[in-house]
Amino acid sequence: MAEHVKVLLTEEEVDRRIQEIGNQISKDYEGKQVHLVCVLKGGSFFMCELAKRITVPVSLDFMSVSSYGSDTKSSGVVKIVKDLDESIKDKDVIVVEDIVDSGRTLSYLLEMLRDRGPRSLSLCTLLDKPERRVIDVKVDYTGFEIPDEFVVGYGLDYDQRYRNLPYIGIVEFD
Ligand code: IMP
Ligand code: MG
């Protein structure tokens, strides 16, 4: 099936919002070190941009969980594909995600990370689709709340493509 991408949030809008979140995190974590946990692959573009705008000391780690296949619906099955390299015990952890949709992936992930004894654990997501929530997840930092549309860009993919778009777009099928 052919598809095209319609701009939802421009590069300028996204960059401006990431700067605001960076400022907020820098203020909230004054005097501390933040440990950013990026959920691959979608969260990677956002995490890099965000990390550059945080002024307190930052360390980074990555993990990968499976949620979506080449489909546009959540399977509800969450599997750790790549675990963190370092312990998060006693660290001030911020999980950085591309999008919270049903909340299934995040609720599972946050519960698992909480069991590892971080000093604090927050969630920062670039996008949120509140209408789609099936499991309640507390989001501490949100870039944008968006309507229930399938979006790509800034790390988000459709069948592994479009992650490199510097803006957020809606996939429309022709
Ligand atoms: P959840 O478990 O339903 O909240 O799904 C979260 C994951 O599904 C995200 O981290 C994305 O990888 C993927 N996802 C959800 N909505 C979209 C979308 O609109 N475009 C691309 N990926 C999405
Ligand atoms: Mg993701």
C-alpha cells in the first residue's frame, strides 16, 4: 500500500519544545545527576536532542523492548530485547520515550525498572496519545499531546522507515 506523510509538528516546533523540557529538567534536577534511559529505537533522536539541552550532569543508557511489529497496532506483548548496561540503583532515572500510546510498554517497563531500586524514576515522552490509553501511566514530562493518528519522524517509524524525518508527520494511506 502506498502512503504519504503530512506534517503535524514542524522541526522548529519540536526543537522549541525540547528546549523547554530541557530547561524544566535542568531546574527540577538542580544539584543532581540525571541518568537518561533511552527506549530504542524510537526514543533515540529525542534523547540526543534533549540531553544536549540539559545543563546538570547527564549519563545515558539504552534498552530495547519489543512492542510493535510492522503493524500499526500494539500487540500487548512486551519483551526485553536489549537490557541496560549499567545498574540504575540509587540513580535519578528519567526514561525517555518517543510516544505513549496504549501505555502497555511503559507500564511494564517502569514497573521492572522500579524493582531495580533507582533513587527516583520519571518518564519523559516526546508525544502522548491520551485517547488511546489502556493502562494508566504517569507521565512527568510530555512534549506534545497528539490526536489518535499514526505518526512518524523524530525516531518514530512505520515499518522501520521515516525515523530520520526531522519533524513529526501523520502517515496517510493513499
Ligand atoms: P504502547 O505500548 O501502546 O504505549 O506503544 C508504545 C510504542 O508503540 C511506542 O514506543 C512506539 O514504538 C509505538 N507506537 C505507538 N504509536 C505509534 C505511532 O503513532 N507511530 C509509530 N510508533 C508508534
Ligand atoms: Mg518506542
